[in-house]
Amino acid sequence: MRFVARVEVRLRPGIADPEGATIERALPALGFDGIASVRAGRSFLVELDAADLETARSHAAALADRLLANPVIEESVIEVTPA
């Protein structure tokens, strides 16, 4: 069965986010007021074949931990749905 995994990777709380801070500082000059904070991240869409939803979720989690995210400073959120 084919599944689509959306993997969101972002820095863990407490880790400095220079990209998010730069965007946050630029927003008022562009007319965006009232923004409390900005954190940057990356998003990946992965199509994979697996026997069931739980196996697909397990494969996506392993992919995130071993390749897409640095687990020391980043966390990943995984959402898996049938394709």
C-alpha cells in the first residue's frame, strides 16, 4: 500500500534560530505587526510503500531520525496518510 509521510523538522526549544530571528526582525518593516515570534523549519513529503499505516509511520520515523533531522538539536513531527 502507498502512503504519504509529511515530516516537519524544526529546532528544539531553547536552540538559537538565526533564520527565524532574521525573519521576525524583518516583519514590522513589511507591515506585519503583532507577530510574537518566528521559528524556521523544513518540511518533507515522502511517498513510501508499506504493509500498513503503523509500518509506514515506523519507516518515516526512522527516516527522520537517521537522515532528515539531527536529533541532538532538532525535533520532527510526522504525519502519515494513505496516498
